[in-house]
Amino acid sequence: MIERHRIDPEQSVIRLVYLMRFVSVLLLPLFTLPAQAQTGTVRIDCPPMYLRRVGHNLWRADRIHSTGIVTFSDGTTLQIPNVIEETYVRRARGETWVDPCQAIGTATDGSKLTLNLPCEQVVFTRLGVRTALEMHATGSLQTPDGRRFLIEVTYPACETHWKHPGLRLADALTATGTVTFQDEGLGR
């Protein structure tokens, strides 16, 4: 004779609860990975830049195209061509500075980079050479999926050399910094 087991509804509910807890513990890492802080590094390669005299104590730095390379902690990289528009270099009351400006770029995947470059002090270092001092810039990177990253970059000191009256050439430089994931505004 076949014996049938009675199914106890209370035991079934308890087993189901334990099974759901076990599955949720297994799946938890899959749902929490995007909220973890993803970090990385950024490198901005800037080519040489011409400065042209436009008036007494006023120079204009040409528009430049630079390349930003972001390397995330998981090993993925993102190359972002960006542009710094024409910027003025001014001299007044014995001080020289570069006006604040922005570097803006868009990667092929649609990620948008914006760097805010603050006012940069310029000093005379030796005959015929002026040097823009080291500068710290901040900005953001937004990916097409809505993730936002904070970018902090340090531009090293950059020398400009006299070419002929009314024309100077700033050296090429490489700025480096960090990228940090911002989770604000994502509903997590």
C-alpha cells in the first residue's frame, strides 16, 4: 500500500521563507554592485598651445583639443576628446593670470566630461620664460546610463617660451587625477 505524506501548510511556509532568504543572500551582490563606489584614474594629454598678444597686457591662448583617458578600477577605459576654448591671459598691478575656463568633451559612447579650470597664476621664472603654476581642477563625468563621477585633476606647472614678438608657445603637458563614483540622485 502506498503511503501518502501529509503536507503541513505551516511547514511549507517556513520552508518557503528559508528558501527565499537563501536566494536573496545569493543574489544580493548582483544588486549591490552598481551602488558600490567605483573609482579610477584620469589622464588629460594637452598639446602645445600658442598664446598671441591681442593688446597691452592681454594675451589670448588658442583653442586646444586634448584627450582625456579614464581608467576605472575594473580595468575598463574610456577615451574622451575634449576642447578648451580660447582663454585670455591678463596682467594687471604686477600680477599675471589665466582666466578661468572649461574643458568639455563627449566620448563615442555618449559619456560627457566637464572640467572647471580655475584662475591660474603665471610667474616669470627666467628671461623669456613665463610659467603657469600648478593648478587643481574639478569636474564631472556622466555616462549614458546616468552614472555620475566626480573628477579631480592636477595640472602641472607649464612653461611658455617666447617665439617672436606677439607669440609665445606653452609646453605640452599631462594632467593626472582621480575619478570617484557619486551615487546621489540615483534613487539608491
